[in-house]
Amino acid sequence: MSCACEHKKMASEYERMYRLAKMTAKLHDKTVALYKNDDGTYGFTTDTETDKPIIEYISPY
């Protein structure tokens, strides 16, 4: 098992999260919203209505 600090470090890398979000957008054929959490990590969702600060919208094309 890996520790939570490794997961937080990986999630804080913008380029890595961008690539994962782009793959998700293509897989689901939906626009994905890439957002930044309060702790400095990034996340993404196919639900573009979120209360977190959106960094970028990523198209499946």
C-alpha cells in the first residue's frame, strides 16, 4: 500500500491531472471541469456544476 502523502503529491501535479481529465473526457465523450481544492491539489469532474474554483474546462475533442 502507498501512503496518503504520495497520493496528495500526485494529485497536486497539474499536468498529470490534466492528462487524466483529458482521457476521462474522451472516454465519456463529455466536457470535464478541472478544479483546484483548498489544500492545493487538483481534481476533475464530468459534472460542470461544482462549487470549487474551476481552473479549466476540457473538451473531449
